[in-house]
Amino acid sequence: MSTVGQPRQLDLPGLDPQAYARWRASEIGAITERLERELILELIGEVHGRRILDVGCGDGDLAARLAERGARVVGVDASAAMIAAAMQRAAPEQADLAFEIAAAQDLPFPPEQFDIVVAVTILCFVENAAPVFREMARVLRPGGHLVIGELGKWSYWAAARRVRAWLGSPLWRQGKFRTPAELRSLARQAGLTVETVRGAIYFPRWTRAAKFLAPCDPMPSRVTPFGAAFLALRAAKPGRG
């Protein structure tokens, strides 16, 4: 998850680089991160030589992976702490990897600058996502692709997060979960052509279930996104690059 979206989201409670590290270090965190990352990379496709914008880059993990694959990557996040962690993560030899503080609804780039725009779980705490989609579409070149990863609305994980919100979690009280139809609608309103919506993480938040069911997780992804805790959308900007 990332802190990009609206100005009030610069300091979400309990969401910082250390929280990312703790989650990835846990067994269930490692399993779910791997499945989500595999789906996002599949939808992004070939990146060598492509100019990519990672919106809501967090601590820079995905941006660094894309740069390792030969992409020219810029990562932005509204959190100074996240950008500091991303810059620390970046290897000195990764000349084609840069980070800067910026909000998703006001990206500091001219139109049509990027071949691919990727944004993973940046909308979770954004009530009105339409301006964010419009900005991402604006900086995408014609023929380029937007790849979005978001928290699904109808899943075991979303239900558990709603319970935590009811019990007083300051983070999940601000949570916003979306359906495949909502993501498609947001992309189309921004002038993009939706190519696919896929899902990942169909098992409950239980380590034993994750270990047992993770090998089968890609199977329902190709049938339906319903029930997935993580949704991924790929959309194209009309026109020729």
C-alpha cells in the first residue's frame, strides 16, 4: 500500500517503510506479495527500454525490480519517508531509476511522457479516485498501458479489514475497497480502453491456508476476479505511440 492520493493521506497511521518490511518478512506476507507481484509483472509485460512511472511507489521495491529488467523508471510517492526508503534501496548503478515526492492527483510531468504507468494499492484510502486516473492517463503516451493493482471489495481479507475498522482501527476506518466494475469504470472515464481485470489471493488471511492454496491461486484468476483480495487491471491509451 502507498500513501499517495489526497493531501490528507501523507501520514496514514501504521503505514510506513517499517510496516512494509515487517509484512514482507512474515510468512503470509511473503506468499501474498509474491502472488501479487507475479500478476502485476505479467500484466506489465516486457519492460526493457520502456519509460515507466510507478505512482505510489512506496519503498521502491517494484520500481527497483523494473529497473533491474531494463526499464527507465521514475517512482513517485506523497510520503517523504517512503521516498527516502526508496532512494536508500536503489543500487548506485541503477542510473535509470529516480524517485521524487509527488501526489498522484498532481503528477509533475508533461503529458504523454511514459510508455507504462503502474500503480499498486494507491487508491485504498482515496475516496474520489477519478482525478488520479485522469492524471495517470494524461502522462501516458498514446498506445501505452496503465496497470493498476488494488484491494478487492468482495473477499475474506476485505471482510476482516471491515471488522478491524468497526473495532476502531484508525487505518482501516479510512479504507476504500473497489469492485472490478468500479475499476473498469474509472479507467473508461479517464479515456482508457480496458483490456483485462484479473484477481489474486483467493484464500483467507491464514498462513496454513496460504501455504496450501497459493500454488492453485492463478487458476481462478483466469476465470473470474470475484472473491480475490487483490485486483489487477490493464488498460490502454487509444492512439499510436
